[in-house]
Amino acid sequence: MKALEVHDLNTYYGKSHVLKGVDLEVGEGELVTLLGRNGAGKSTTLRSIMGLTPARSGHVHIFGTESTHLAPFRIARLGVGLVPEGRRVFSNLTVDENLKIPVDRPGPWNIARVYELFPRLAERREHKGRQLSGGEQEMLSIARVLLLNPKLLLLDEPSQGLAPLIVQNLFNVIVAARNEGTSVLLIEQNVRAAIEIADRAYVLERGAVIYTDVAAEFGRDEQRVQELAGASAQKWTFPDD
């Protein structure tokens, strides 16, 4: 069974046809990255999967359940966790209070383990959300979703605006989640970092999937990386475990 199957998804904003027949899938325990330039439709794809921007046509199946027209909270109940763009933490609550909000679900992730994974959050546990740096807020956003013990994790641009060292730490966490059996769909502007950790890669352009392959194969095609995903010329070095 696939964790996620998206078939012929078409989504509109008013009369604007944003997603044009998108097909993609994520296997159980697989880490898949969705790449593309700004405005390609990556975030809309995630929003349509989550039911936040309903698709006009096409189908989404999550662990075999048709979820295309379900409300977002029902999709979440299927075992989906979303880390949205924009680090939406509760600014007036402490780190510890933010982490106590998710409903307890059985699984490998609990507050103690999250603090082991994010020692910086443990150091700042009594600080309010508004007092955290951008990187710390992103850590908190991911940690809060992990506490739901999702079977499918959706991440929208987690590295946006962050320093390289913070990005490395965040991507280590994403790999750790995948290693625990969580299926992951990662939307990411940092193309080189994403293809370093992903099993497979899709590329969107103007709302349509124009390329898919094993991530390592995609990464070896320098011209395609540059042309299709708009990667910078700088090479990415991912830290050893």
C-alpha cells in the first residue's frame, strides 16, 4: 500500500488553473521531495493534499483511503502531519507549552525524545515562541508535528531563510523521522540538500509534473538540476551521521 497517491489533480484559484493533472506518490517509509521554482505550484499541491485548497478534479488516496474531498481535520486523522510554511508557532506560549498542545498518539515520538533531537529547544523550553529565532521556530514547528506521531509527514519549505548549519540539523531530523518508518513528502527550495536525503524527486513547472526519477540520478544531472529546479551553483555537503 502507498502512503500517498495523487492522480490527475487539478486545482484552481478562481479562474486560474494552478495544478494541471499532477501525479505523484509516496511509498510507505519513503522520503520524496517535490522541487520547482517559485510559483510552480508546490505549496498548492501540499494544500490540496491536505484539503486546505480543495482540488476541482482528480484523486488523492492516503493509505488507501480516498481523501480528495475530506475536511483537513479528517485528513489529519488518517495519520497526516503538516509542517506549513511560515513557522506557525504560538508566540505567547513557551516552547514547553507549545509541545504540550498536540494530542498524544502512540508512536516513537514524545517530548523527551524531541528534546534529545532538538537540544536547542530543551535549552529554550521556558522561552516564549516570539522570543525564538527563525531556526528555533522551525525546529519547534517540526517538533510539534512529530509529537502527533504521523504516518505521513508533509513539509513545506522547512529550510527557508535559515543558516546552513540549522538546515543540516533540520534535515537530520527529517531523515530520523523517515528512519522511524514515517513517510515524508518534502517541498524544498534547497534542491541540493533535498536530493541528498530523498529517495525520489519530482519536479513541478507551471503546475505540472515535468520530471521524476531516483533522487541520486537527478542530482548527477547538473544541467537538469540547474534548469528544472533553479538550484544555485553552490554544492551542498551533507554532514555524516
